[in-house]
Amino acid sequence: MSTVEFGGHRDALPAASRRRAALSASRRRLGALARAELLLLARNRGAVLTALLVPLSLPFSVRPAIDQIDLKAQGLNVGTLMLTAATGFSFLFAVYTSLVSAYVARREELVLKRLRTGEPADTEILAGTALPALCLGLAQALVLTVGCAVLLDAGAPKAPYLTLLGLLLGLLLSAALAALTSVVTRTTESAQVTALPLVFVSMLGSGIAVPTDVLPDRIASACELLPLSPAVRLVRAGWTGELGGYEAMGTVLTALAWTVVAVFAVRRWFRWEPRR
């Protein structure tokens, strides 16, 4: 009996070692893909400027519109709204629009097709391409959050875990939506055009440029179902504490549902070869 147990334990060791080796190899491939994508991103000055400057400047461009709102009547303040806007713009420009261009460019240059003939799995290829933009978006959101909290008196977050959760969900969903948008984008030149619908709808309806509190109730309820609305709402609720446990759970589930749908659609329809 002891021999059987010892033999079973001995046979399990190679399997565990293989899993660790496979995980280590996957991390190395992912890191190599991310470094290569970072180099390509750094060479594209237009994409770098868009990813860096637009999220930093746009929140201040909506300041005049925010000043026209009776914030005290809505229980809001400028710091919280600017913080939410800054994070939302990071989702849209540092991650979403830049990744639409990146996925289309790599597809049209046959980079994705060549990568699929090697060791990297499809998930590793997509994640490696998205990783630099995700890190950039995360860094921007954190810097802008600290800046708004200090300079605009946004105060300390009342539920920081909600802000962090909303930030992570927003970044992941933005990357998935970018991969999905690339399906209907033929060239890198048209990437900015195909990305515009989601950008405009999210800016106006997801509480980024215009807080949903000032919208009519029916319109606000419909806007809550937009893809990035749950993530933006979680980011703001982390500072204001406006969501109870039940509401927060519903918002998280809505964000997760959108993420699952987007990932499923990418797995089903993502194009690895140039469109002809």
C-alpha cells in the first residue's frame, strides 16, 4: 500500500513540475510580447501623444460644463467629478483607442498571423499586445487620482476598494472592446473613426464628461447599462460612498457581464489575418 502511495506521489511531481515550467514559459512569452509592443508604441509618436496628453487635458476641457451644474444640490463636488472624468478618459484614450489602432496595425502587418504559428497562445498574443497600454492607463489613472485628490480637494476615498475594482474592470473591458472594434476596422487610418461611436456614447452617457445625476431618470437608467458605465460608477462611488452593498454588487455584476460578453465576442469573431 505504501509503495502505491509513494509511487502515486512520485508520479505527481513531474506533472507539477511541468505545470510550473509551462507557467514560467507563458510568463516569459508574455513579457517578450509586451516589451516588443512597448517598443513599437514608443516609435509611434502620434499614438504616444494621444495616449499621454488627451487623458491629461480633456478633464480640464470639461471643467466649464461642470461649473454650470449645481453640484451641491446633487451632493457632488468638482474634485470628484474631475477625478471620474480623468479616469474615464484614460479608459477611452490611453487604452481603448490606442489598442484599436495597435490590433489593426499588427493584423495588417501580418504580425498576429506569424505569432500564431509559434508557441504563444491566442490569449498570450492579445494580452501581450494590450499590456503596455493597460499599464499606461493604470499609471495615468493613479496619477490623475492623486492629483485631483490633492489639488481639487476631492478628499479621501470612502470605499477605496470600489475605486480599485472599477479601475481594473474598466481597463480590462476597454482592452476587450478594443479587440472587438478591430474586427470591423479595415485599416489603421480608419481606426480612429470606428472607435468614435463608443468614445462619444461613453463620454456623454457613462458619467465621464456629464454626470448621470443631471440626466432625466429614464435616460440615466438606460445610460447605466452602457459598457463603461458600471466601471465609471464604481470609480466615483469609491470616493463618494454613494453605493450600498446591494447596488455595488449589481454594478459589479453588470461590469462583469459586459466583460464576459466582450471576451466571448473576441474569441468568436476576432480576425487574425488582414481584411481583403
